[in-house]
Amino acid sequence: MGSRGNVRARGVAAALLAAAVAFVALSARAASTVPLPRPAPKCDRDHFRVVLDVGHSAEAPGAISARGKSEYGFNLRLAKQIDRSLIDAGFDKTVLMVTGGDARRTLYLRMAHANRLAADLLLSIHHDSVPDRFYKKWEFNGRPHIYNDQFKGYSIFVSDENAEGKASLAFGSILGNQLRAQGLAYTPHYAAAFMGHNRHRLLDDRAGVYRYETLFVLKKSRMPAVLLEAGSIINRDEELAVATPARQELIGAAVVAAVDTFCLAQARSPQVTQSARSVRHDRRSRHARKRSVKSPPMLSLNRVQQSAAGQ
């Protein structure tokens, strides 16, 4: 009886072991059929290229502020701050595009240059004024000047004629909401009937995004493109505000947050791309660390060149 009991016990143990092995094998097969979660998409900041277009030029300086300063100077200072903010945030491919020459010629030069860069996004930096009929007169430092304190705030423009119109509107809305989050407000007067032929359709009444089909830098860009009017320099109070480093840093932070959000949206949805993306990878291998291109009378500045120039 003892030996029979031992045999029976060994048989039961063997059966239990076989069952355990079968269970482990079955579990392994079942686990192999369960798809592993995909890693969450993220913005590839090292390769996402933003072109910062400095509006106007030294020769064609744009609007004149309430105190007689040129718009171009405001645009250049703000663009440099946004450039620093983006690079500090890891967007090393950012290009600061400064264009020289008369107004009409610079439009073609800057667009040809921007499109050659095969960028992911173009942001054109400007500061606003008002139509001539709204000018008022005052004196500053003993000299006559013009002003209008009625309108203030930023505005954002996109064009349906842009090759990436939907993506342009998407970034414009993201940027406007980031500016709102920083406590800034957009100007609603562009949608008013009294603006006449300067009236534009308001596409996003929270973010302050307007349609402006014929803006050259928007409709001729082969990438998502947005024009930012950062504030009204014909408004005496706002002229002073937009000239401060604090306001420029605030706008720079809003742009960084907007670019990062837009970049992440592209990573999540590959359809949100620009036509130039197909050639961008070929250019990376040849220009992996190159952020600037000299092409007289156009110059794209990087941080090293700015430092050397004492700017």
C-alpha cells in the first residue's frame, strides 16, 4: 500500500506540473496577442523649424508710432526676443529672417528665401497702426506727431490662399489663445463696418484671428503661415508697453507655448503637414546645424551673428 501511495502521489504531482506548464504557455500566448501601448507622441523640437519673418525693412520701415519711431525697429526687437525664447526652449532650427531693400522687392525676396528653407511654420512679426482717416495730432518733445488711442490690442491674420490654410488657422487660433492666457486682448475693430476696405472677417472670436487673403507673405508661403500684429504703436500707451522687455518676453513665452502645441498636434496627426515637408529630411543631413543663410540683400541672423554685431 505504501508504494502504491507514492506512485499515486508522484502521478498527481506530475499532472499538476503539466497543468501549470500548460497554463503558463497559454498565458504567454494570450499576452503575445495583446497589443502593447504605443509611446505617446511628442514634439520633435530638434527638427521643427520656425521661420521668424521680421516685417518691413530698414529702407521701408512700415508704420510710424505715436512718438515718431519706425515699426521696423519694434518688429526686429520683438522677433529677436521670440527667437531667443524658441531656442532656449529647444527649437534650435529657428531662423530669424531679416530682409533689406524696398517694400515691394522684399516681399518676393523673403518668400523665396523662406520657401527654400523648407520650414514647418512661418510667423511674420509686425506692429499695428490705423488708417490715415483715424489719425489725431499731438506734440511730443516739441514736435508734431500723430496718434490714435481708440484702438489697441494684438491681431492675427491668416490666408485661405496659403498652401496650408487649415494648418495656418489652427496655429493662429493656438497662438491667440496663448496670448489670451498671458492676459493680452485682441483688437476687434478689424471686423467693424467703419473699417471699410480695411475690414476683415473674424474667423476666431476668442483668439482674435482674421482672414486676410491678399497678404503676400501668407498666400505665397508653402508652409503654414501666420502674421502677428503684436500691438498698436499708434496708441500712445500701447506703444510704450510693447517696447518693454517684459511685454516682449511675455509674447515670446506665448509663441513658444503655441509652437510646442502646434508641433505636438502635427506629431499626433501626420496629415497636418506642409508641402515642403517631403524635402526637409533630405536637407537635414547637409545642413544639420546650419540656422542662417546669407543672400544679399537678405540676411537670416543666428545668435552668434547677433552677438558679433553687438545686437
